Amino acid sequence: GAGRSGPVRFSRLLSPQAAMTKLGQWLCGLALLGSAWATLALAPPGLQLPAPYRQALLPLPVYLLVAFGCYSLATVGYRLATFNDCEEAAAELQEDISAARADLRRRGLRF
Amino acid sequence: MAAGGADKFSVLLPTYNERENLPLVVWLLARTFRESGNNFEIIIIDDGSPDGTQEIAEQLEKIYGSDKIVMKKIISVLFSSGTAYIHGMKHATGNFIVIMDADLSHHVSLHFIKQKEGNFDIVSGTRYKGNGGVYGWDLKRKLISRGANFITQVLLRPGASDLTGSFRLYRKEVLQKLMEKCVSKGYVFQMEMIVRARQLGYTIGEVPISFVDRVYGESKLGGNEIVSFLKGLLTLFATT
């Protein structure tokens, strides 16, 4: 954008236009979670959590990824199975088309 | 007893080679508006169709009156929905704009008009909720549709269940504002409008619609469409 001289107006930071992009939100979220995980899981020997916690924490990202994958498959599968077929709407439409053609012909439309 | 007060609905129909479908769509729209007692106009924006679409539109203008049917021709090399809508809006005299495909994909049942009572800025037709749905789709097409929508929901969190359907009602000033802000082409443009609308704080209502596969003509959903959809989605992800 164009360069702005002077201090950033505080009101601009609060306006919707200053909101982060979705990509930005994802990167922030991942950075936060990632650094929290790294701090706890890869801490130096003196500051480590007890062993059981560390063992659970280390593979957590992979677990979450797999869980999300399962959730995605299940959700898309469910939505696919419940995708409505509009038989009535199609039948209605066919009737409407016949009525439309007849009426328009009567009113002088040359198809 | 005036049903809609001073409201007038302008329907924008971008057309390309819709000679078969256009009279039927116009007839259905005219009947629906007459039954609901609303004032309307239909603006046909044709991109130089070689099949006689414009000639049919002129006949319809004579039958329904030129206050109801307005024919606008554009001839542009880069015909996109966006161009057609911008052009159409210049001539729209209603305070609500309805956008729909000119082919018979959208079974015209204007719950919109009634739904409008929720005083929404935008009413969007959805195939995925309520008794909305499709007809004539095979399993593969349904899977792609649901899969694409799922990815869209995860990435964009748009607050609307169906972003790629294009049967919508907008307040005129809302549509004008959105058209200024949106830059995408094709149906990604439709998606961008909803995303931007949410950012700008407009209210969006949803209405189930039946998407009956094209009665005349072929639908296209090949590898190219999927790739361009993903590209568009990622662009929106990175820029909105």
C-alpha cells in the first residue's frame, strides 16, 4: 500500500480492515501451539516434565493430525450420505417447463 | 394491499447461449413474482451469444413489457460474472438484487422474498442444509462437492454453508459495496462476496434450494475446474 508518514492511527488497528487473513490466523495459531509444544517436549534436562507427560506430549501433533483426518473423513462421508436428492423438485420443474412452453407459445413466443 | 411495500426486485441474468432456457426462467420468475405480489424487473446481460439468445430476449421484452424485461448486450472477451453484474447493476432500478444462473440449475422458488423478512442484507441459497439438495448428480460429483465445501469451511470459516451456489438476494447498496471490494473471477468471486460480507458485518440468511442439474446443456466439472477452484480457495485463504 501507499506509504504513510506519521504514527499509525490506533483506531485503524481496531477496525475490521486490520483483521488478519485466515492464513495469518493459522500461522499465529500454529506458531503458538508449536512453541508451547516445543518448550514442553524439548526442554533441557533440568526443566523437563515427569517422564509420562513427556512421552504423551511428544507424539501429540501427529495424534492430532490423525484425529483431524478421521474427523474429516467421517464428516464428509456423513454429509455425502445425507445429501438430499430432490426428486420432487425435478418433477415439479418438468411440469413447470411444459406449462411455460404452452403459455409462452400462446402469447406469441416463437421458440 | 401492497405486499412488499415499495420494494422492487431486480434479477440479474448473465447469459451465454441460453436460448432454450431463457424463456422458461423468465416465465418462472414472472409467475413467482406475480404470485407474491412483488414488483420486479429482469435484466438480461448477454455476452454476444451466437445462438439467438438476444432475439429470444427481445421477444420476451415484447410479451412482458420493457419495464419488466430489460435486455443489455455486452460483448467482452473476458466475460466473467463480475463484469456482467457490474454492467447489469448500472441499469437496475430495484432496491434488491437477485443473482442466479440463467440455466435452469436453480429451481425458482423464491422463499427469498419471504426470508427477507428476517431483514437480512444477503440471503443465500444453500444445497447443503434443510431440504436443500440436488438432482441428477452421481456419487462422484456429490463427493467432490461435499469435499470441496468441507475444505472451504475449514479454511475460510465463512459462516455460510454453501459458498459456490449462486442463487442469492442482496440489498442493492450491499452488492455495490461488495463488488468494489471483490477481485476474483468466476465462482471464486461468489465465494469472495460471502467472505467479504461477513468481514464487513453484513447479515446473511440462508434458504434451502434445489439444484436440478441442467435440463438443457451440459454441466462442466472436470479436473481443470477442480484445480482452479483450489487455486481460488487458497488465494482467498491468503488474502481475506
